[in-house]
Amino acid sequence: MLELSLDKRQLCDIQGRLFELALKSGYDSPTFIEAFMNSRAAECLDDTYDRLQWAGEEYILEELEEEIQKKLGAIGYEV
């Protein structure tokens, strides 16, 4: 079994709390998961170091919402 460092376990925890917050906020889980996994936020969390790794789940959700709104606006959806 792979042993995760404290930093990696903390990143797992923040991502778990982000998914819980998305569910509490009324997001459809499959849609949210796809949007998150294809987002800049997910990329930042997987990076060696990024400030977003130490932000709270509320802030990460706000960043993700802004990114999705920009993408939808860029392809002609009304946001």
C-alpha cells in the first residue's frame, strides 16, 4: 500500500471537503466532478506547489465557479 505524505493527505482532505461543499451547494455530482477534474483548480491541486493547495474549499469552489462562467461565456452561453 502506498504511504502518502502529510501534504498529500491534506490535499486529499481539502478535495473531499470541496466535494461535500459542492453537494451541499446543490451541484449535480457527476457534472461537478467532470467540471472540477477538467479545471485549472484541479491542475493547481496536482502541481508540486500552488497557493490554491492551501486555500479553503469555499475559495476553491468560488475559483471553479468563475472559471466555468468564463468558459460558458466564451462559447456563447448566457451566464
